[in-house]
Amino acid sequence: MLRAAGRRPSRPRRPAGLTAREVEVLRLAARGMTNHQIGAELSISSRTVGHHLGHIYDKTGRRTRAGVAVFAMEQRLLP
């Protein structure tokens, strides 16, 4: 309907400028999954998961998995 009116639908806002994929990785990491497990779940390599986590750490200002898990809870990214 918005497109028909000439307006673009707004994208959901994600905290700290995280991409949709970074949010997916963050949610799984916050649940205690390893890089290998996250990679298998998302059909990406564990090395790519590590790169995403590095970006998540930089964007959130957190340096540990526990820190980004707390960030995910604070931002209501977990169900």
C-alpha cells in the first residue's frame, strides 16, 4: 500500500547499525552456540561467523560473547 502511494516502506530499525545477518548471528551466539553451530544453522562457514562477531563487537562496544548477549537482552533482540 505504501508503495502504491509512492512511499517506500520503512525498514525495521536495528540497534548499533547491525545488519540483519549480524542480528541473526548475535541471537544465536547469545543462546550459547559455538561459531561452528551458528555456521551450520545459517549455512555459512564458522570463519564467516567469526567475522560477523568481530563486527558485532565493534558496533556494540562489547568485547565478549557474554557482553553481546547482555546487549541482545537490553535491546530486546531475544524472544
